[in-house]
Amino acid sequence: MNCAEAVLAIGAWCDGELADDAAAALSVHVAGCAECRAEQASLVALRDEIRAQVPRYVAPPSLRARVDAELARAFADSPADARADAPPAPVRAAAAREAFSLAQLRTWWTRERRRWFVAGAFAGALLAVVVGALTGVVARHWGSDDIAVAAVESHIAATLGGHTITVASSDRHQIKPWLSARLDYAAPVVELPDSPFVLAGARVDRLAGRPVATLVYHYRLHVIDVFVRPLADAGDAPAVTMVRGFTVARATGAGMEWRAVADVDPPLLAAFVERLASESAAGQPAAR
Amino acid sequence: MTDRASFEAQVLPHLDAAYNLARWLTRDPHDAEDVVQEACIRALRYFQSLREGGARAWFLTIVRHASYDWIERHRDRDGGDAEVEVAADAESEPAQIVERRGDSRALAQAIAALELPYREVIVLRELEELSYKEIANVAAIPIGTVMSRLARARALLRQSPVLHAIAPRRSGGER
């Protein structure tokens, strides 16, 4: 080993990061080289002086208080869950509920099939009854609204796949043209700067077989997808639906239908989407 | 153990390290608080991605990202003099400096004046005492780069005009 190599390695050697063979070779070189010995002494002195003189800051009490408050907020919204190896809170809770409802449905269906088999001659009529009842069960568990189901499925897929956002921006002036360039309609984009809802970005998703503007908002730790499409494409639908534990809230305004999907309380999501629609209708001038 | 208790047990012990890193990267105590709070929000969101052990490097990675995001967002605002900031801060919050109460602020000023890539490896190595491997993970650079960047950072510190005012006990310097 020569001095040129040694100089680079001396720092790593002083940090204890050289492998045994390299450390041994360097040690031999340094023993016989005054310049490298001086370099080593210099580095050690620098390290010692840094550790003695340079501040290592500690978190001030104000920061600890803010973090505590953040934890309180985060764990007040979703129920405590002992499983440590599951997906993030909102989707995990929803997945547990989905499994439960599917199991319920399967049990119910099996009971109905047995009854049908025994009845025999009325198979056709009974099948119609079963299907009708099954639809009723689906409606009770899944809401009477195909679009709400599709919206939730899109939301889950995007969240689990980690691709809720294609264009990340909190600026509606960036998002609106981005969306307009990719859709055959102009979706209004609204910011709510005085609220805990933060516009985070957008993507283009699909709903009812058609591309749809999807705005993404963050509320504390929650991700809210808002699907915005022309009212002409949408029929009528309930203002609030629950699908697999997710809230789907609907509002209309500015000739558009707004569907928000998130794992947050229905009144909150309903108020949020109402505000989006009304602020669009009122017209944020620069957004048009 | 509940999620909250689990998070508190694994991540919060590194809050000081998080604040220290954010403080050195942003060079401002208030920005550092904002950055660490944002990092906690992200850490909560991604908590399930934390494998057994390695919570400190994991959390510092998040803090580093949040710091760089902050710096990027406020790039135009920060025309301040790094040396002045460090000195003023040290005087105004002596209680937050632990273990390393020193008379000489020159070295701290020299570190604060380093460009970010050099400043961060010095802080992670000398103040947080991370291994080269951990630094490589936190800073998302190869280990060889950690070694060469540290060597360069140390050389820059020794050559720093700020330090030449101090009684020289180092070797001549220029290599």
C-alpha cells in the first residue's frame, strides 16, 4: 500500500470500517510512514474535537408535545390493532370488515342452497328469490350504488398499490390543466387552505368504464380520493353510502358529480365533499 | 402491544437523533421542529414497513427526506448566513445542547457552512455515530461514496477558513 491509497483509507480505518486484511496492511504502512501517521493523528484530533465541541441537539419540549399530539390524533381515528404485520390502518380495518361480510354472505348462501335443493320443484322460483335476497344482502352490506362500490374498489387498489397520485401538487393551477389534458371534460379543482384537508395531487382512474378525474386529498393520516365527473354521466344516488367500511360521500355542483371515498366518519366526509362542490359552483376564478 | 405503544417504543427513542439531523440540515430550530413533526406523520403512515430492528436508521431516512423536501420548498427563502444562524442559536438555547458544551463555536460554524452532502455525512458519522452501512442506507448512496465523501468533508473542515483562526494542532493541511 502506498500513501495515495493510504490517505483515502485512513479515515475509514479510524472509523473502524476497514476489513481486517485492509486494516492490517494499512497499519503496517502507517507504522513506517511519517506523513500517514500525521494524517491519522490529524483525523483523530478532528473527530475528538467535533465530539467535544459541536452541539448534538436534543428535541425541545415543544417538539415532544407536538409529536404527542400527532400520535393522539393518529390513534384516535382508527381503532387500536394488535396485529403488527398488516397493511396501514384504514385499509387494514376495511379488509377485516370485508372478510367478515364475505363470510357472512357465504354462510347465508350455503344455507339457501340447501333449502333450495330440498324444495326441488320450485327451483326456478326459489332461485329468483335467492338471487333477489342475495342482492338485498349485497345492497345492505355494499350500498345500493354500483358507482360507490366501483369507487371504493378503485380507492383500495390505488392505496394498496401505492399509486394514488400520478401528479403530486398542492396547487390547483398545476393540477387542473394536467387533468384537462387527459380527459374530455374540465374537472374543477378546489383547494381548502383554511381546513385540515390538503390537496396532494391527482390521477386519472376509471369509473363506470370511463376515465375519471381523481383528486387526492390528505386529511391527517387519511387519503381521500375524490372522483369528479360530469353530472350528465351520473344518475341519482344517495348522499352517503358505506361500502366495506369506507365512507362514500356524494355532492353535486358546477355541473359535476363529486364522489369522495375515505375511511373517515360520514358526517365529516359529507361536509368535505359538499364544500368542494359548493366552492366550485361559487367559482374560484383562477380555477376556471 | 397496541400500535401506538409499539410506535412509541420503537421510533420515539430516536426523536433526539431526528431533531439533531433536521437541525443540522435545515440550520434552523423552528424549521427542524416542523420537519420532525412531518417526519413523524410519514413514519406513522409507513410504520408497517419497519422491519424488526433498524428503527433509528429507518426513522432518520424519513427525517432526511422530510428535511430535503423542506429545504427544496423554502429554497428561495434561505439566503441567510449559516454562520450567524449557528452562533445565534447556540446562545439562545443552551439547554438544548447536550454533552458537547464547548467554548469554540468555530467548528460548529464550519460544519454548518459545509454543503449539504458533506454536512450530512459528518453529522451522521460524528454526531450520530452511524456505521458507513447505515449512512449509506440513510443517505441512499453507495458505501464507497460514504467513505470518499467523509474524507472530503473532513478535508474541507480542516481547510476551513473559520478554523485557521484556531491554534493549529493539525498537520499542514493541503494534500
